[in-house]
Amino acid sequence: FLATLLVDFIIVSAAIAVSKKINLIPNLFQNVVESIVETFYNLTETIASERTAKIFPYFMSFFLFILFANWSGLIPGVGTIGFFEGKKLIPILRSATSDLNVTLALALVSAVATHMISVKTIGIKEYLGRYFSFNPINLFIGILEIISEITKIISLSFRLFGNIFAGEVVLLTTSTIFAFVFPVPFLLLEVIVGLVQALVFSMLTMTFMAILTMPHHEVEE
């Protein structure tokens, strides 16, 4: 919980700082930020086309939060400074995404947001038509779709949790055995893993949103 608040504070503070320094003639930092945002926006546009404006804020928000949450576990002291209960260390701060509660919550938010956007974009009738039909074959396919929506939540949450938690365990183990130099390659690996997992989660969410906001007859075509 504390790590989540820390990540929120960093992102909100950075957003406020950037918004106050926007210039018509951008400096180096603004150029970098704009290039990153433009790259991700163009990526979303290639998949979601005219629905990009609705989907992009979710895509970018998930990416930034998960990226900083993943990398927060690499800050010295996170996961290692705390107090003992018996022989067990209880850290004051832990990487938010190394807790299944957080990743499950993110997956649920992703699923709810996806279906809300779908209803708003294609309408309730078209939305329900994906899952319910008087045609037995289409009804069976709809049931499979409902099951797939449930499995999406499970896969999104466990994939992110498993990779980040495993990385924490590896870093803790290597740091216990060799305190200097040896853990450095693993730290660099976790930087890459944190980036990749943030991309995977956010891009999957963006893809699901793009699919569910597309009229059913277009999907079939």
C-alpha cells in the first residue's frame, strides 16, 4: 500500500512538473517526453484506429504506473529495510506489483474499464450480442467468450505478479550471498523485465479494448 502511494506521488508530481514547463519551443526534456508519448499514441492508433482517443489514456496510465511500480522494487532499501517478527523480516516497503492483491486489482480495473468502453462505444445491444444469442452456435461461442474474459483477469494478474515476485526473490538471494558486483547483472535484468512486463500488461489491455470496441460484424469479417 505504501509503495503504491509512493508510485502515485511520483507520477502525479512528474505530470504536474511537466505540464508547468510546456513551451512552444520545447527543450530537450520536453522533446523526449513528447517523442515517447507520440510513439505510444501512434502504436495505439495502428491497432485501435479511430478509437485511439478513448483507449490511449488507459494504455498510457497502466504502462506508467506498472513501470514505476516494477522499478520501485530496485530502489535500495525497498524490500530490505523493515522489522523482524521472530526470524522473519517484514519490510516497510515492497514493490507493489510483487503482491498478488495489487496485480489482481490492476487486472480487474483493466477488465471493468474495457467493458465500460465497449458499452459506451458500440452500445449495450451490440455488446450483449457478443455473448448472448438465440442461435445455439453463437450462444456457445458467447459462453466461451465469457470464460475467456475471466481467464484474461487471471492471466494478466499472475503473469505480472509471477515475474516481479520471482525477480525480487532472485535479487534477495544473490544479494545475500554476494553483496557487491555480483547482483549488478541481475539488477539490469530486472530493469528490462520491469519494462517488458509493463509493456505486456498495458498492450494487452489496449488490444482487448480495441477488440471489444469494434462492432461484432467487423470482428467476424
